[in-house]
Amino acid sequence: MPNNFIIKELLNVNEMTEQISIIHELVPNLSELEYSKMLNEMLQNGYGQVAVFENEKCIAISGFWINTKLYSNKYLEMDNVIVHPQYRSKGVGKILCDWCEKKAIENNCKRLMLDAYLENEKAHAFYEREGFRKRGYHFIKEI
């Protein structure tokens, strides 16, 4: 691993909420209470998280879900992948992708999947370099 980066699976709400500062890169106004409540619900549905640390500072994080869908078979979906801006293009995203791929293989998944915002073209290029291919659109309807 480059530099002094350490990757660690976060196993409970306390470990996850301790890293809220990196989550604020994606969701700036998320309160710790709201985050904790969501995590409790998500963990009951099979959610997990992995984080990359430099020294003891969390510099990147990804949620993940392992599930099965008809069109994909069993898969691991990376969710809310965040790399602190100061650490982008330094191999940190690759560390997260490699860890998730290994976790997917350990769990007999057939695919690794993720969503990326349409406007995030740098992320698209990164994921394509990592072997992902664009397959469709993710539609959202507010209710």
C-alpha cells in the first residue's frame, strides 16, 4: 500500500460515526444523530463500511452492500465512495476498489457494482480504468 495507508473494515455504528468528517465531503449537513440513526437501519439490512486511514485520519471511505438481483446475480455494491480531495490521484481509490473486489470474491459475488453521479467524469474515468463499464442510468423519483 502506498505511504502509510491502512485499510480497515468498520464493524459497528460507533466506528462508522467516528468517521463522519469524511462523510461530510459528500453530505455536508448530515448530523451525527441522523447519520447514526440511518446506520442502525442500514446495518440491519446488510450494510458494511471500509475506510482508509493515514496515521489515524480517515482519508477515504466506502459503504458496501452484498445482495442478489435477477439481472446481476450475487454482487457487492460500493456505496458512497468518498476520497478526501487532498488524497485523490494517490492510489487511495484503488485501495478501496481492490478491497471491495477481494470482499466480493470471498463472498462468492459475480459482480462489483456502483453508482457515480453523471457530472463526476473524473470518477467515471477512474472506474473505467479499474475495469468497470457503464451499464445504465440510475433513476430517482422524489416522493
